Amino acid sequence: MHLLGSCIEMTTSNPAKVVEWLGGLIKVPAYVAGDAEPYRPEALFFLDENGVVLCSQVARADLLLSAAGQALRDTIGQPLFGHKRAPTAIRVASAALARELQASCPELEVICAATPELDALMVALREKFAQRSDQEVSYLAAGASVPAMAAFFDAAADLYRAAPWCAITSDQHLLGVSIESLGLKHAVLSVIGQLGKSSGMVLFGSHAAFQRYLAAGAALARGEVATMPAHFTLHFERGSELPTAIRKQIISQSWRVADAEAHPWMRVIDEDLVARMPTSRELSIAELIARALPKLIEQSKPSLDAAWRGQRPLQRKIDVTGFAGRHEVTFVASDKLEPQLRWTVNEVFAKYTSLLEREIAQSRATLSEL
């Protein structure tokens, strides 16, 4: 109440002078471990009329919005920098945030309009995260256990030796994949590596997501703004290309790799191209697919080729035992899954690998400096 009184007094004492602050909520370009799933927190910022950051708080999005009004009052009374002062107006881009702030300090003019200054702050945050060291990188960052990761490494080593990218001659020969016992239904798998690099696989939640991935790659190449769909990637790297902490973790845990060129590197990448390591469930899905795919090719290679040529569609159910027990993996091959876009997954993946590598470095950075 004291702070609100100060707000009213300072606002009305010189009505001719407009002092506009700005505020906003920014989704942090990093994941943190949650009780169930990793999540991306949000950061609340208030900046003064000169662009100086007066407040920064990081929390779950659902908690931060409801606390924004109190945070504004606290900032007016005790900003991070400078003396106690109050604006006459505050500009925010979010209508929900505007309502919270207006309710908390009704004497302020709350303007709901674009805040490009915060876009610049987001760019600075991304650059700062990208400059952090890789000391906190871990395959287990999203909650997977050491034994589960060891089982995945075994499956990945066998997958690399089977080299499905040699048998599947195009990354646009798609496979529908379902593991209903783990909640995976009608996902789409593209095997990459036919160009002799970045061998592995990319898993999409649906055929529509796969199409959006290729379309986004083409749009980004033209310099346009585009949003990638969420997807999972597994590819194999030379050990020397991995972060130091990752290499040390593989050695210390004695996880099996096929050879020096075959260190599995996996990311779950969201719509903002922010990456994280897989959860226990996602790791189980990756392990089971890695175990089932070589069996599918061994048992059904002629039928797969025929299906992709437009002949009879193929469906195969393969029983696989992994760390999470015995599961049935269902594969579907059909020319109906073939994309109608010129770009290939190999091209998109190769063109934006460096970008995605920066994002995984960001996702492991700590949030202590926000």
C-alpha cells in the first residue's frame, strides 16, 4: 500500500512529464528440470525509459504472471539500479500482463503495444547463453537414468553398425512409427546420412510436422521467418566434435560406442529451436526404434522398396526388448507419405546443424545470471 501511494504521488506531481517504462515476459532460451518434465521458464523484465533493466525474475510461466503486479510495485520501491522512482506509464505487449499490472497499480497508464526493445534483450540473452561453457552438459539432464542411457548407447551402436542410411536410399522414404505402449502414435521417421554425413534419424510427431520442417527449411534459406515443428534428432558424431563434458561422461560411464565416428548425439528440439536432452520416455522410444529398425530392414527390404515405389503399402509389427521391457514397434511404409517439397531432410539438417548446436549449448546454460 505504501508503494502504491508513492506511485500515485509521483505520477500526479508532474502530470506534464511522461515517463514510460516497459515490461514483458520472455520465454527463456533454456530448459530446467521439473518435477515431471523439463520446462522452459519465463523471465519477467521491467526497463526504465532509458532501457535500463530495473527488474528481472525467472519462474514458471503460470507463477510469474500472477506475481507481476507485486513485482512492479517492488520495482518502483526498490529497483535493481538507481533511486526509488515511478513511471507515469508502462508499455507491455501481452494483454494478460497488462491486466495484471493495471489491477495492481491503477494510477499508471498501462499501454498494450509492441515492445521491440525486449526483442533486442532476447537476442542478447541468447548470445549470452551461447557463450557459456559446456561444463553442465549431460546426457542425463532431462532425468534419464544411467542404466537406461547405457541401454540406449548399446542400441545406438548396433544401429550405427547396421547403417540403415545405406539400405534406405532417400531421406524422403518415410516410415510411420507407433509404439502404443509408450503413447507414440502415427509418428514419422526419416533416416538421414545418405549424403555421407550426419548419419542418423529424425522423428516427427506427424506427417504434417515433417512437411512443416521441410517448408521451414526452404523459407529460412530464402531469408524468411519460419517456425520449425518440434522434433527429435539422433545423429552420430566424432568424439572430438562433442562437448568436453559429454566426452568425459561417456568415458566415465563406459557407455559403448561403435567407433570414434559414432558417438550418438540426440536432441529434442522445440518450435523455437531450443534444444534439450530426452526424458526417460523419449529415451525409451529412441532405444526401441534403434533396435527395431535394423530388424525391419533385414526382414522386409524388398517390401519396403516396393511400398515406396507406390506398390502395396507395408505394415510390420516388430517385438523389441529394451531397458523399459518388451514393446511392439509398428512401422508403416507407403508412397502416400512421400513429401511434395524439393528440400530434403539431409539438406535442412546440414544447413541448420550449427544453429541447432548453438541452441543445445544454450539449453544447458544456467539461469543464475538473469
